[in-house]
Amino acid sequence: MSIRVIALVLAATLLLVSRATATHEKFIVGAMRNVDPSAELVMSISGKCVPTHDRERLDCDFTAFRLRKTLDEESGRKQKKEFDDLVQEMKRDPSKRIEEFKKSFCDKKMPEPDPLSMKYQTSYRTMMTSMTAFCQRQTSDSLLNFFRIMMESDAKTCHIRVIDWKSTFLRKGDRWVATEGPSKLCGAVRIFTLIPHDVNKMKESLGPGLWTFQGKVVVTDEAADPVCADPKTMPLIANLVDGAMSVSWNAPRKTVECSEFEFFSALERDLLFK
């Protein structure tokens, strides 16, 4: 066998070995769900990690799937109260609201309804139908019916958001921890903890497979902006975690009633952390 042939065989062998090793040394992080079944947010996180040979470091890619109803309980109660107040107002003096709505939606040339939404989105189709009904017959009942349909649509709609990001974890005993930040806004620091169900499986080439993922956000500069001291803005600051959260491979399943969905996506990392 010639030297050139031997060299080609060795090169091909090394390439196959390197590819096998790269695939061999990749841990799968199986789907993890919210630990708290009462949480209004439904979340699932999964991904993959490339470990160092000594398992002291994990370079991970994650995808988070988040589903949340458009209206939480507090917003739902507030919207219902506003509708009840409108009903009472219409009983006292319906002409004012009817005239306002007529000028806004009936007297102006409105854009044509979106044909795709009319075909596939039930709430949009119902809303447009009720608006047309009001313009054709401007009564208290037709106006209240329009507002009722909008309220019911919000109650049945869920927002879905998908987020991809990368994190590097360093070993701390039986778990791996990643610290990111501080961000430009509020000096927010994100702390992620990845805990294998069976730490002994870290020695295996495919890894544990079953994990628990914990995350929290610490705001280090509340004075930077008024929103930094408001806990309701935490989802914006944190992007992934709402202050603190935990998802795990064995968390209970949860049922959420949604008849329509609105989809959102995010870039690889929260822009606030760049």
C-alpha cells in the first residue's frame, strides 16, 4: 500500500473518530415543565449540552416554550368590572357611547377585513360581524354585544413565545451554575442552575438525560429606572424567568383552556443583556 493511500485512510479514520466523539460527547437535556402547577405561565425547556472531558463545564443550547393566557385572573376581574360599569352607563345614557362608537367605526371608511384572519381566526371574524351589525343597527344591545365579544375573545386567547439561548455552566458540587449579566437595564443578573437527576450518569457519554433547571434574576441597580423596582416588569428584564422559576423532568402536567393562539419569537439572547 502506498504512503499516499495510507495517509488518506488515516485521515478518513481520524475524521470519523472526531465526528463520533463530537456526537458521543453531547448531553441531551430532556423536556422540563413548571414545578408549580398553579403558575399562570406554562413553560417547557429542553436542549443539549457539550461537556468538557472532566465534566467541569457544560456549553448548552436551550429552547424555552412559554404559554400564557392573555388575561390573568386580576386582568380578567378588571375587564369584567369595566364591562359591568359600561352596562350601567348604557342603561343611564346610551346615546353618548353609541355616538362615540359610530363616529369611530361607522362614519369613517374602515380598511377591508384581512381575508386570512376572516377565514382562519374565529374571534376576528366574530368581532367584524358584530361591528357590522352595530353599524347597520346602532342600538345599546348591538354595542354591548360587540364589547362582550371582545372580552370573551381576550379570555380565550393565549400567547405563545419561543426563546433560544446559550449558557455556559460551571460545576458546583452536584450541580452546574451559569451567571449572566449584569444587563444594561437595571443591572439585572441571571443565575441558572442545572441539576441532573442522577449525577452518576454524568460519567456516561450521553449524560443523565433527566434534569431540573432553576433560574432567578437579581436586580442590582433599582435606581437606574423606575421599572427596575417594579416586580411586574421582571418578565421584561429577565426575558426567560419571572423573577424565579423552576422546571423539572418529573413536574406535573397542566391543562390550559385556549381557543386561539398568538405567537411571538425572540432572538437568541435577550437584547437587554447584550
